[in-house]
Amino acid sequence: MTATALTGIGLLVTHDPEVGDLRDAALVIEDERIVWVGPSAQVPDADDGTDMDGRCVIPGFVDSHTHVVFAGDRAAEFEARMTGQPYTAGGIRSTTIATRAATDDELLGHAANLLAEMLAGGTTTTEIKTGYGLSTVDEQRCAQVAARLTDEVTFLGAHVVPAEYADRPDDYVELVAGPMLAAAAPYCRWVDVFCETGAFDVDQARTVLSAGRAAGLGLRVHANQLSPGPGVQLAVELGAASADHCTHLVDADIDALAGSATVATLLPGAEFSTRSPYPDARRLLDAGVTVALATDCNPGSSYTSSMAFCIALAVRETGMSPAEALWAATAGGARALRRDDIGVIRLGARADLVALEAPTPVHLAYRPGVPLVAATWKDGQPLSA
Ligand code: NIG
Ligand code: FE
């Protein structure tokens, strides 16, 4: 085993409630784990070391909601939105045509490029959804591709009803909850449903989520993105790990989330790219809801891979403090994935770390659009920017 010490850390943000933030800190990595955290002056001997020269070190970002397995481009749709066209779930079908036409290697290459972009931007864990195949064979292909890139794969056959099932949506739900789920599940940890007008109603969503649970998958829900609706209540009722978007909430939704283990995952990149009103993080946080932040990286509603950008948006537009936004983008994402080994810097946690070219993480929102990630460690392995 090789021990590597990172010394001279100006500010270490641990997200370990017993330790908090440490100034003039150091940590030691052995293999893929953190084995020591403390004052730089007391760092134990290690095989090699790096002086962080006063930089700030934070846990690697946990992007708990992405759709990076796809082909094609919807820049024209974005351009039209910026001149007044509304966003609708229907655009998913155009990406489905391109995704079905792509080879496995093309899908893998494109998704791997996006993951490399994410890693360079400080994201060390990425959840990846299927959802642009929408046939048994194509959803299985998308799940296989995703599983080559992450352990956090989500089956989203219930993303939208594909064109060939447009006049018999319940047959499509039967397919998703039956053969399509069976084909994809071996590659997945999670099942998700887009519960929204224009996608799946609450009964259809319940059918798919219940089948996913019976197949051994954990639950996630795209909920209350475009309008108020039953998605959040369904997520809480079924014990989903996460209700994602949470843009249009009534008081009863907030109360339900606050009394539950379901994380509210906010995706402000989607509101940015669809020019829509942002979710109210302040209302959620003040009610005691656990909040995560993620990119929603996808070709339609949010084509950003940058967690730093989402932090800046969350601070500027959703009422989060910089510290709350950083927590949501790291420890919050870990909660949304029901993980306790990431999003935190403590003994035994994975050595997934980011060094910022900044004295404090406030700079992530204070200097939006500036590439502040100086170095990333994933599983203890360094990647310099
Ligand atoms: O999370 N809401 C559903 N799915 C994606 C959008 C996908 C698309 O437009 O291609 C989202 O925003
Ligand atoms: Fe999404």
C-alpha cells in the first residue's frame, strides 16, 4: 500500500459534522481511501506528498442526476426556446431517434467524453440514466453502456411514451414494467419515472416504480418539473431515494418531503436552459428537507456537465447559501444515492477530492464560469487540470 499525504491545505471542507472545516490542514490517502485527516503540522509520514500551497480542498462533486447516454444534438431546439418557444417533454423523442441509430461504441464514446469533462470539472461520482432508447433492445444497450462508466445506473424506460406507442400508452407501460425492465435491470441500481403531464401519470408511474422495486432496484422520480402534480407525493409514499426537479411544489409536498428520507434534488441547469422559474431551495431547506444539487446533463433541457455552474445558479437563483449549495452538490448528492462513502472527507471515505484554485469554496459562486478546479482525485488517483 502506498500512502500519499496532501499537506498545506488552506481550508479543508470535510462535511464531517464532528470535524467541520479545518484550516492549515492535511490528509493522507492509502489506495482509494482517506486514512488520516488533521492539522498540517501533525501529518504522519507518508510515501509521497503534495503541498497544496494554501488551496482549498473539498469533497468531489456527486452528480446524482444525468442522462449522458444519448446521440444527437438539440441546439436548434435551445435556440428556438431562447426566442420564446416553450420547453416540452416531446423533444425527448428526437433524441430517441438519434440514440437508436447510434452504435454502442458511439454511445459509449460520447458518454465517456462527457464523463471526462465532468471529472475535469471536479465530479467524481456520476449517476447515469437510460431513457433515450425506449425499446427493450435500446434501453438494454443504454444500460450496458452506462454500466461501463458508473455503478450508479438508473433505468428510465418511462421517460416518455415513444412515437410508436403514442395511441396506446398503457401498452408501453406494460412493456416498460415487464420485458424492458427485465432486460435492463441486471445493469442498473435504480429505476426512475418522468411523472408529468405529457409523460406518465401517477398510476403509470406507480406501476413502473413498483415493478422496479420488485426487481430489486431503488426508486427515483422526476417530479413536479413542469407543473404541480403528484410526483413528489408518490416518491415519498414509495420511499424513493430522491424526488428530482421539485420546481412546482405546494405546501403538502414540502411537508411530505420534510417528514421523509426522500431527498429533493434540484436541477437549476434545467430552469436556466428552458428559461423557466427556478425551484425555491430556501423553502425546502427552512422546512428541514434534505436537498441535493445535480446537473441533469442531457441534450434537451440542461446540456451542462458543470456542477460548479449549478452551484452558482443555486446560490444566485434558488436562495441557497454558498455553503448549503456546496453541501448539496457533494454530501446531498451522496444522500440522494444512499451512499455514505462519498461527498465527505473523513476516515474510511473514498479519496474523491477536489483542490480549488481559490481560498474558499464561496468562489465557486462568486466567480461563476471560471474554471477553479486545480486538481481532482478519484479513488485516490490524481488528475491534474
Ligand atoms: O430531466 N424531464 C425529463 N427528462 C430530462 C429532459 C430530457 C430531454 O429533454 O431530453 C430532464 O429535464
Ligand atoms: Fe432528468
